[in-house]
Amino acid sequence: MREFVGIILLVPQGLVPLVLLALDVDSKGWLLALHLPPWAQLPAAIAFAVVGAVLTVSGVRADRGR
């Protein structure tokens, strides 16, 4: 379950907003970070990516028994 939540936080909520912010695309969709005020968008996208990566790695390690 951790892997699933981690991948959702990492890719569509973290990496995609980072790419859209870098390309200056004005599309929000269901990306939570892009619905925040402009000063909070980049830190939120980075936080989503970091938390998603941590959850994904910890979930994979738990499944492997480490």
C-alpha cells in the first residue's frame, strides 16, 4: 500500500508539477501543488516528490523483508 501512495505522490503530484513549473505551463488539472499560491507551488511539489520517494522506497524494502 505504501508503494501505491508513494508513486501517486512522487509522479503525478511531485514530478509532473515540477516539469510544468519549469516549462511555465498554465494548466492545473488535479495537481494539488499547482492550486496553491505561486510562492508555495515549488516547495509543495518538491515536498510531494520527496515524501513519495521515501514512501515508495520504504514500501519496497518492507516487502522484501529488509
